[in-house]
Amino acid sequence: MPNEGASRENESLPDGLDMADKAAFQVIVLGPSGGPREDAVTGLLVRSTSSQWSMGSVVAVDAGTLLGGIIRTLEQYIAKSEDGKAIMKGGPFIGLELPHMTAQANAAYIFREVIGAVLITHPHLDHLSGLAINTPLVEAGSGPKTVAALPSVISAIKNHMFNDVIWPNLSDEDGGAGLITYQRLVEGGNPRFGRGEARGYVRACEGLLARCLSISHGRCRQKYHPETGRHHRVGSSVFTGDSLMVPSRAISVDHTESGVYSPIRSPALGVGKDTSFASVESSAFFLRDHNTGSEIIVFGDIEPDSVSLEPRNKHVWEVAAPKVASGCLRAIFIECSYNDDVDDSSLYGHLCPRHLIAELKVLAAKVVDVQNPGHSLKRKREDERISSREPTSGVSPKTTRPQAYVPSKFSKRDDTPSQRSGRSGTGSRVNSTDYSGEIPELVHDEATPSLPDPVDVGDDRSYGGDSLMQSEVLWADSERPPLTGVSVYIIHIKETLSDGPPPGDRILQELRAHGEAAHLGCEFFVPRRGEGIWI
């Protein structure tokens, strides 16, 4: 995580308001990390700039960090005016009228009245714990807080957290206190709502619409059953295994670290389906500004399709591609938990730079298809031709790992803040340390691990195979790369809590190097805790 005590740029009121006038979204990063610190785990606030901080004008996406993050951010910028009232002198909450004097009281007001709903991508504690601890505050508000998620996520929250065992039942179901109300979202969007480009979207808060798509986050032995509304152990009487398969107990003897969530067993790698595991369901939220039609995507924890039991990312990119091509999709918030030193068997349902770039290349190829319909038809025929082939034996469990580019001391990257802010379609950042400026040269010594060597791969078709390579050739010669104008914000970085550079430094360097080599055109940023981002 960047140094939070460093000087910040563009915090003045005039600059902030000018950016707000040009932006469709403001995203406040309450928690950008994936642990192990409990005070900075995943939590974002998102609002439409057209809503002007009205009641119910903000949606929280995940709530590992929520009220605590708001208090911490307010404390840095709250001041007393000449007439004795509290005002915001800067920071991401600039423009918000404060009804109270202290940061704590104003944070409680924001949580009760300004945040209209909480969207939960998946029910792991680092995305949910703040909601549980904070919910009793709702009692003094004007009504229940909406918690919106896929049915499997609501099921986990209801049965395993707000259940009068782990935490009181504060919901309005099963005789609970009624402080929160569950909204079960239709996976892929509800086609009965919305018109045109907004079809399938539902209201998230004042000025924002949302559409939720399912993605995979590793694997476990608990599977959601829609008829019972509960999670059951795979291999139980609810999910009876194939009688011809070896019983799960007989194959669940691998207690090594690599035996948990091990993607080596993935059918995508040609090994066959392991019926003792099920996919962990996570979510990607498309958030749409009702006023401008602009959109962003916020991902929960996500694994690459190449190692997943149930590859689902491809569908998200298919939905996103036309939006990128038309220029309405401005930013993607997505995890990249580890650097490229991690092996596939140790991803545990997460991404690293080589896999994130591979996923973005799939998106880029689909954008090229949208922009070149004739090429799309050619790709479809090629995919059909590839799918009819016999699988190649000896497929490697690794995906392509490009050699990272290390800037020499004689080279200079053309990505200073002033140069970036003038680019069309990229998100401008306010009150932030310039974490995304020129990256220093890595020194290959004991303190800084060397970048990974290229890894040979087999015929991995999880990312599109030969047809994807054809698309890469098509966009490599283009003056405008396919993802130009898209800003990619990296969240859920796993902190090492050790001396030396923050893990985000290494991850950002690898992403930029791989992205440049792939000629994608998008820009990568690692936001810090308490940062406000105008998009």
C-alpha cells in the first residue's frame, strides 16, 4: 500500500469541483487490500456525480471496511468554519454538507442516510465483516438498509452470519430485528427492468443502476442449492456424486497447502472434473450512471478462466466488449492479489498479473470483434475448428507468463500525472498520492526478488487459442489499441507486512510491462486507502 502520509495532489476545492463536473462517477476507496490487516480490507463507495450527495445517493460495494474507513477519511479533512459549523476542507467527501461536528457523528449519518444500499460480491469475511459490525447503527435511521447480492450470497449471509449465532438476526426475515432487508439479484440481470442499453439493470441507489454477473472464486466443498436456499457439502445426499466416481473421502487426503483450491485438477486443463469440489460463487457488478449512460465494473474476488472449474469470466467480457467499443465503459476495479512469482497451484481463487493480462486480452479480442464484425465471424469459425480437434496431450498447468519489461535507467516512461490526465476517457484521481507515476527501476538484489522467467505453456485454449492470437495480430498494428480509454484499478492486494517496497509496487510494474507488451491500451492504477477517484 502506498505511503499514506505522503503529500497529495489536487485536493483543493476548485480542482475537485472541476473534476466532479466532468466525471460521471466518484469512487471512494475505503479498503483496497485483501488482508491480513482487518482495517483496510475490501470496501468501496460509489456515487453518480449528478446526485450531489443527496439522501440514498451512494452505494457501497462490499463492506469488509465501511464505517471505520469513513471515519478515518473524514478525520483527515473535517474542519470548523468561522460560524462554528463543521465543513469539509478537502478529500473525497468534498461538497458534502455535514450535519454534525465530529467525524464519528458525520460518519454515522453517512452510513444511515447517504448510503442507500450495500452490494456484496461474495460472503467472505474480508468483504462482509464491516456490514455486520456496523448494522446496529441503522436502528436510529429512517429505515432498513438494503443488502443486495446473488441468491447464493444472501443465503450465506442469512444462514451463517445474521443467524442469532455468529451475529444477531438483524434482517427482516425469520423474525429478525428488521434493520436490513435482503434483495436477491437475478444473475445476468432482470430483463423485465430497463430499456435499451439499460435493460436488465435495477436501481442501486439514487442515480445508479446495477447489473450482476456471476464469476468464480476458487473452489470449496460447499455448494449452494437453490431449492433449499442453503449451502450443502458436495457429496452429501443433496448433491449425490456419480456412483462410478471415487468417493470424496477417498480423494480428500491431500492436506498439503497445494491441496486447497488446487487448480491443477481443473477440467480446463484436461484432467477431468473432480466431483468433490464446487466453485465458490463471486460477482461482477456493472454500475451504470443513469444520467450519462457511462459504466464501470467492480469485481469481487475472481480466478482466471484457465484454472477454473466453471469458467465464467468470458461472459463478463462479452457483455463488457460493446461498452468498451462505444466508449461508455470507463473503468474496471478488479483484484490482483499476488505478483507473478505465485504458481497457479497457489492462487487460491485469485489473480496475478500474468492472469489478469490474459483475461484483459480476451476482453480486447472481443472489442476487436465488435469493431470488426467480419473478423468476428472468422473467429467463430476458427473456434469451431479448434473445438473439433482432439485435445493435445501433456498440457502444462501454467498459462503464458510474458517476460516483464524492466525500464533502464536511461529510459523514461511517458506517464506523468499531467500527461495522463489529458487522455480521453481515463479516470482522473483526486486527493491521491501519485502511486501511478513513473515506476523506479527494479534492483535485482536480495531485498527485491527478480522478475519471473518466461514459462512454457501447452496448447491452452482457455483464453481463445489460435483465434485469440489472430485478434492480437489485428490490434497490434492499430494506432488505437482496443482498450484505449479504460482505466484498470487494482484492489485486493495481499499485504506482506514486511520491510521493503509495498507489494503493489511490484504488481503494478508487472501489469504495466505486460500490458505494454500486449498493446492493450488500458492504464493501470493502484488506489490507496481513503482515495477519491473521479471517473
